[in-house]
Amino acid sequence: MLYPAIDEIKKKTDNKYTLAILTAKRARDIIDGKPLLMDGMEDENPVSTAAFEIDEDLLTYSREED
């Protein structure tokens, strides 16, 4: 089984589409050279690193009010 489990990190967002966008944007930032928010993740895939950061509440989002 993969860690973090998708069912667990999905609870940190309002829906799976938000999770996908949040993960993809953070993975792109990692690829572009932005610093990692967790130690020991240098050898991980950028998408996995982003998922770990979301799971550890190091990466969050907020929605703008209309």
C-alpha cells in the first residue's frame, strides 16, 4: 500500500479535484527548484513529496469568498 493513503489525504481538501490540483502545483514547484518542506525527501518522486507535505499539514489551501 502507498503512504500516504489517498483516502487519508483526500480528507484534507474539500474534494478530489482540489487535491489533484494542489498536489500537481506543489510537484511542479518542487521540480522547478523550490525548497522542500520536509527533511529526507530529496530522493522521492515530486508527486510523492507533495502528497507527504499535504498529509503532514505543511501545505494547505484556502478558497476565496465570492
